[in-house]
Amino acid sequence: MNRTVILLVLFLWASFTAGAQARPIGFTSTDTALQTAFSNARQMALSYRGSAADPVGPWYEAALPSRRAFCIRDVSHQCLAAESLGMSGENKNMFLQFVSNISAKKDWCTYWEMNYLGKPAPEDYRNDTAFWYNLNANFDLIYACWRLYLWTGDTDYIRHPAFESFHLRSLNEFIDRWTLQADSLLARPAYPNAPVPFNIIDYFHRCRGLPSYTENVADLKMGVDLVAALYRGAEAWSAAEAWRGNKKAADLYARKAAAYRHQLESAWWDPQLERYYTHVTNNGVFGRGEGETFLLWFDALKDSARIRSTIGHLVNNDWNVENLSYQAYQLYRYGYWDKAYSYILYLTNPATKRRDYPEVSFGAIEGIVQGLMGVEADARFNRVSTLYRSRSADRSSLFHLPVLSSTVTVEHWQNGSSLLNEGKKAITWRVAFNGEIPFIEVAGRKMKATRECGIMGNFISYVDVRVPPGKKLVAGYKKS
């Protein structure tokens, strides 16, 4: 990176830390096992925070711990938990490092992994023609940037020239260069953009553009997880263009997203086994292995029967800790609360193997904050939503959560919730409860609830209320 970009990074970080919350996030629950799980996950996740004095600037570990580095995939998955833990400055710097290093010489890839020195990690990079790169990464990062904007309200993730260039290059030149158009996924060449001369034994040649996050399949043409990533990247940017008021561009990327989803549902579903294939080889043979987790991560499935079949297979098989770290939050979203809860306890158990992989503790934090406590944010409407998803705890409280450039404290109990706005501006609180509830009472005022049916057939009921700065509102309902 040049000196101007480095100075910008340091300025942005300093601006954030000057106004950052003084009080760290906390969590209590009548379920003491859950409270211990949060404490263990928070302690471990914070231990991965790097020094802002390191040459790369503010950062946290998001790769194998021994490397003192961060991987584009892992950062894309850890970023919202990092926001919850007060590492907004680290996120901004790390994401800026990645989007600033996309280049035509690397065929519109960026670096797969960077270290504390601000250099591409030598474990994954030799030079611009020989390096490791999973093609999902660009679209995962686009999706992460959109989620970061929704959570923080920081428009740089969408509008900053380096970010905007990365998003547009990824969805156009990158797709063209790697033959990733929706109608080309099953017919693309085996090793597009291969170095010359090509040495298939050299994994920096062979894996320069892996078409999946699954790395143990020989002769791989395409992974279903990359199809899902392409869909979500295009869908996320369509939403961003709509937010920017660019209807024509929003429609264009929505059509691209729809084409990838059509390909996913038409070519990758096995009606006999009622499961998705996870990969296809260069000789056209479909197979099964890892990858289904990302169908949930990228929210690519819309058929409830296929979702149930996919989740049924996931929860009844053994997976590595990376896959499990993504699943806690996703299973809460889809109504599998008990299994999500068991994953959180497993991931934070000191006896769990590879528990020290950074994604694990960050995934547990995300599972509790967004999954169990149901906190979501949407900066487009200055709105924080809450929805309690627990059968084990009568009461749970989340203190000093950074969101929308402010902090809130959220408490849940049976038939009730509260939100304290600790910031200096009003926010909209979408207070939601499970089930078909006709009225919700907020601050003593009875309000008619809006009811929605989710993709799995579950109903939630909610009202939107304004919470002034420094105020706490209490909401609840009476069981019929």
C-alpha cells in the first residue's frame, strides 16, 4: 500500500478509537453454561487482537494462530463478531488492505492472506503469478461489506473509492477473467489463468483460483459454495445499488443473482437423495462432501423442504470446527435452537480440539449476539431489531453492544424485552417476539403488532418504536 492509503487507514482508526465505547460488551444469563460460554469466547476472541503499532496497523488474527495473519475468508466471517467486541478500527483497516490490493496482474484477485507486517503471507503467496486463492473470497467480502454497512452505518464500505472499485471489479472483470458467468460454471476450463509454464504439482499454480472453499477434492471444476457465493455477492451489491438510488444497476445485479440461483436449484439438486451436490469434477462427475454449510451462510436457499433436508444432513454428520463455527448463528435463524445452543457449548468447551482457531470464538460470539439474542441492524432505517431465541434461559442480557455507531443494552425474558439506547442519537427499535401476537405493549402503550411468516413457516410479531438517546424502553405481551 502507498503512504497515502496507510495514513488514511491510521486516521480512520484514530477517529474511531477516539469515540469508541468505554465499556466492553458483557453478557449474563440465568443459563450459567451459556454465560460461561460467552465469557470463554470473548476472552479468546480478544486475545487475537493485534497491536495497532504493528506495520499493518490495527488488526486481529483470522488465520492459523501461529501465522500472525488474517485471511480474507476468515475476516469476512469474523467481522460482525469483531464489531460486537469493539474492533471496528481493526475491521476497517483489514478490509481496506484487501480491497486496495486487487489487481489485474493477479487476475483481479487480492491477497488471500496478509500478516502483521502488512505483506502477503508467504505461506500463500510467492508472486503475482504463483499464489493460493479461493475464488469465493471476492464475493464473500462484498457480502461482508454490505453487512458491515448495515451493522455500523459506515458508508465507506460501499462508497469509498477503494471499496467500490473492488466490488465492481469483482462482479465484472473478475467474473469474466475466471469464466464465472452463470451459464459457464459447468463448462469453464480446468485451470483458467494458469501460469506458463504450468506445474500441476506446485499448489501455487494448481490452487491459483480454486473454485470452492473445499480444498480436498482433486480435479475440481466447481463447488456449490462458489455458486452460492456468486449469488450472494450479486444480490448484496444489488441491494447496495438500490440504497444508492441506482435502480438500473440494482436491477442488473438482481438479474445476475437470479441466474446463479436458478443454476443452483436446477443443476445442483439431487432429487433421489434430496440433497445438493457439493462439487463437480473436470470430467463432469458430481460429488458430495463439504460445502453445504455455505448454502446457509450465503442465504442462498428459498425452498423450506430443501433447507430442512440440507440442515438435517449437516446436523447429523461430523464437521471441522470452521464449519461448526458458522452453523450456530445459522441454525438459530432457521429455528434449530437446541442444536445451535449445543454447538455454542461445544465450540467454547476447553476440551474441544482446534478450539484455538480464531473463527471458533468469533463464531460463538456471533451465535449468541445475533442468534440467541436475535440482534440485527439495518443502517438504511437506523434500526436495531431484537428477537429472543432461547428455551434454556428465562432471562438473558447483553450489555454495551456496539451497533450503528452507538451502543445499546438488550435484555430478554419470557414475554418481554427491553432496549437501552446508550448513544447520543435516537434509534428505531424493532422489538419482535415469536408467534402470532396481536398486540405488543411498549412503555405502557398497547400497539398493534405486524405479523410475518418466515421461510420455515414460523411466525414472528413486531412493532417499531423510537428510542431517544439515553432512554430505556420495555416491551412485552400477554399470553392468550
